[in-house]
Amino acid sequence: MTPDLMEAGAQRLEQSGHLQEGSSGGRSPGYGRVHVPGEVDLTHGRILYLEDVHVSFDGFKAINGLSLDIAPGELRCIIGPNGAGKTTMMDIITGKTRPDSGQVYFGSTIDLLRHREAEIAAMGIGRKFQKPTVFEQLTVFENLELALATDKRVASSLSFRLDASQRDRLAEVLQTIHLADQVNRQAGLLSHGQKQWLEIGMLLMQDPRLLLLDEPVAGMTDEETERTAQLFLSLKGRHSLMVVEHDMSFIRTISEKVTVLCDGAVLAEGTLDQVQADERVIEVYLGR
Ligand SMILES: Nc1ncnc2c1ncn2[C@@H]1O[C@H](COP(=O)(O)OP(=O)(O)OP(=O)(O)O)[C@@H](O)[C@H]1O
Ligand SMILES: [Mg+2]
């Protein structure tokens, strides 16, 4: 994230009053205070930390004692049967769903449960939903440009201009997502895979610390899937990634550590070979 955007994000956080005393729902004031606005505290070696999280929907325990943590720069794969709670977990991390209990931290100091969805995005957690949501009428360039605008209404007017570092970032992102040769193409004319990459590029424009990707290769051709695997491998290190997928050959290409979710909690964790050999995982997910 460029310094001006970091500054803007920090100002928004301050203005929101969300970090001020009295808005913490009974928690002690200052407990999750951001000491350096825009900075994520990684001193404990974790960029994301969930502990004993519970969520019920009308009595159904969608998330039931979920605990996991992710290291800075890690590419974590999450697998598990339909209804395991994978998407719900992302809803919780991004502030879309409030858990009934538990802890969710970004770095060591930022209590995500005290922040709203837009604030969490501004702090550096980018989320990619399954369906591509690019602006079909705009070009690839305009979509990426729009991703930087803090006020989307001014983005299309003449008052929004990229500065030099933003232009550099845009050029870099275009290379990363392999769309440099499509820069002036209308997004609606791109293939399904290209739209997915463009949307990932829009997230990358903000240089997020953590990227949450829900079934990113669903509907892609084999070649697009392979390219996406290479893209994710190129992103890890600079970014931390949490990738939910059912495509096991894709998972095999990109995975280091795999977490298996089932019934709203972690069933197993390890390398893909380790979890695939786990009897409980075979039982609930991989089949015999
Ligand atoms: N807002 C909601 N209201 C009621 N039930 C919900 C809500 N969101 C999720 N659920 C339920 O919670 C469970 C977990 O759903 P979730 O979408 O998180 O699963 P998932 O692991 O992402 O599954 P899939 O692999 O099919 O995407 C499901 O049984 C789902 O029906
Ligand atoms: Mg899901």
C-alpha cells in the first residue's frame, strides 16, 4: 500500500471512532489498539489468529470451536466438505459475520472483532469471492485504477489521477496477473479466468498483507488453473494467502500446509500427503 493510502486508511480508522474508548462492547479500552496505524504487529509470528470461534445460525453451529493461525508470508490451503464452514470463516475474518464468541486477531494487536468490514479491508485484508466482480464496461486499466480510488465516485471523473508510484504499482500488477497485453481491453470481453485474475489484481493494487481467496479456480480451464497456481506461488512471501479450494490437483501444486475443516472446526492439519492419509479426513471428505 502506498504511503498516501496508508495515511488515508489510518485517518479513516481514527475518524470512525472505532478505536476509541466506549465502543468496545465491554472489553477493556485500548485492548486491541493499533499502536502504529497501518502497521501489523508480527512479533509473535502470526498474521492471523483465530481462537475458539463459535457462530450459530438459528441454532445450527456453522463454526464450532475453530482455532487456527497463519504465519506472515504463508500460503495456507483450506479444504473440507460442503458446509464445513470455510466461507463462513472468511465472513468472520472480514467482518461480514460476527461470531458469538472467540478471538480473531490480525497480527498480535488488531482485534478484528472490533472493526467493521470496510475498516478491515482498509487495514490490508483483501477478499476474493468466487464469482468475479469486475466492472465489465471498463477496461482492464480502468478497473485497476478504480481499485486505488478511496472514493469510487471520483474515480471516473477527471479529478482522479494516479501518481507516479501508483502508476508503477499498476504496471507491476499487470505483469503479475499476466494481463499486460490486455490493458486496454474491456473487462467484459475477458475470459472467465482472466476476469478472476483481474479481480485479484484489483486486490493487489492495495498491496494487502493478507489475501483470502474462496474457490479461485472454480470454472477455470486446466491451463488457467495452472497459471493461477503459479500466480499464487509468486504472491506468497510478500503477501499471506488463505486459499479455499476443492480442486485437489491445484492444492497439490500450491500447498505447503493444509488445514481440513469439518463441522466448523479443524479436523486435521499438515502437508497434503499427511491429511490425505488421515482416516478421519478420508471418512468425511476424500472418500474411500
Ligand atoms: N447466513 C447464514 N444463515 C444460515 N446458515 C448459514 C449462513 N451462512 C452459512 N450458513 C450455513 O453454515 C454452514 C457452513 O456454510 P459455509 O458456506 O461456510 O460452508 P463451506 O465450507 O464454505 O461450504 P462449500 O464448500 O459448499 O462452499 C452451512 O450449513 C450453511 O448452510
Ligand atoms: Mg464456501
